Amino acid sequence: LPETLPSLHRLLMRPVRIRIWVSYSAADQQMQARADLQALAQEMTYWLGLHDPAEQFGALSSFESLPPRVQQAWRQNPGLRLSASGQLDRQMLNAIVEQRITQTEAFRTLGWVLRKYGSPAPSTGLGNQPEGMRVYPSARTLATIPTWDWHRAGVDKSRYDAVYAYARSAESLKNIAAEGDVALLARSLHAVRGVGPWSISEALQRVCGHPDAISVGDYHLAHAVGELFIGQRTDDAGMLALLAPFSPHRQRLVRLMHASGFSKQRYGARMCIEDHRDR
């Protein structure tokens, strides 16, 4: 690693080269392969956040009323953009699994599901490709996971029922997502049993790069926003009132809060993580 911060910064900010390849076995597949590459190139602009109207945030009439550290984070992070993965199956699995549990528990569960039901990542043919990389299972695969394996993964009945409910509607939901109507997608996700406002907001942030989606019901977010703006914790209603002047960029404000290094004050020990898999 570089010995100085400036040299480390130069290393991290260098352009990244990505190798993209396609394999086909017959001449009639060549046209489809070319179309797949063109679709991938278009998707990559969303992965990089090139669709994101980030410059509009600085033009908000309420910008000067932001906490100073958020304004500073905005100036110091000009490349912070809200990317859109477009991967609804993956992000809905994440959002449902993450309901009501700690991040550590969620990572453990998702790792178990990926190892058991994910597919091997395509080989690049290069010697430096990490071993054991997996691709997220599709909604069709998620629908086939038996209940006892969800239990082994640490997922309770209400959450795996929500995964099943999503999987049954996944194709129509992905078609809606592809049309780009975020409001319609949110309403359609709300109709899925077991998927509530928190999961919908998390999915919209990750799938669509929605700059205004706020995770109402989050265990930490309202407390952090309250301390950032008024020096004390607040609830969801208070958080929404504090963030209202910055719509339609409330999620961007939250990202800048995190980028600034701000964190809420902690009281007492961390929550104890329980493991119910052997019960």
C-alpha cells in the first residue's frame, strides 16, 4: 500500500478497466450475443449513476439551511452518485432478509443462501479471479428453496413467506421496473404480502437509484437524522418533517450524511445477536 494519503488517493481514483466478454457456440447466436452486449453497455450507465441528476441538489432553495457538515460533504464528494443496479430479484431478497435483524445476521444469512443456491460466477480465464464467487439466485430458484433451508439460513417464517410472495410476482414486477415508472413499481411492491414501506424504500434505492426514497421504519436512521439536524433523536414522523424541505433529494442527503462520517451517539451495549437455527 502507498505510504502517504495523497498517493493512496491517486491510486484509488485511477480509472478502472473492466473486461466484458461473451461466448456463443453457433453462428445464429452471434446476433443475440451482440444485442446482449449492447444491453449490458446501457445498463452500465445506470450502475455508474450517470442517470442521476446529482447537480440538482446544490440548486435547491433549501441548500443553505443544510447542516454545515452535509454541505461540506457535498463539496468534498462531487462524484457521489446514486447508482441503479436494475437487479430486482437480488435487491428484494436483500431487503426482505434484512427486515428486523442486524447487518451481521443479514450478511450471514445471505452468504448461506448464496453458497447453497447461488450459481458459480463465470470464469474470466484469468489467474487472479477470486475463488468461490457466486451469482445471486433468481426468483425462480428462490421459490424452490424449502422451508427447512430457510430455517438453517436463519430466516423466520414471515420473511421466507415474503420471499415466496415476491417470487410469484417477480416477472410482472421486473417488467414494471424495466418501464422506469418508479411510483408504479412502489405501488406494485406494496401489494406483495410481507413487503412494507422499509423494504420498498430499500429496493427503490438500490434498484432504481431513487434520490428521494427514505427508509421509514429503520432502526437507526430517524435517530441519526434527528441528531444531525436538531441535536437529539427523533422518530419517523420527526425525520420526515426535517427532511421535507430537501425533497426530491432526501436519500441523497442521507448518503451525504454517511459520507461526512456522522454517526448518532450510542447508548449502552450493542444488541445481542440470537441464533435460532438449532431450536
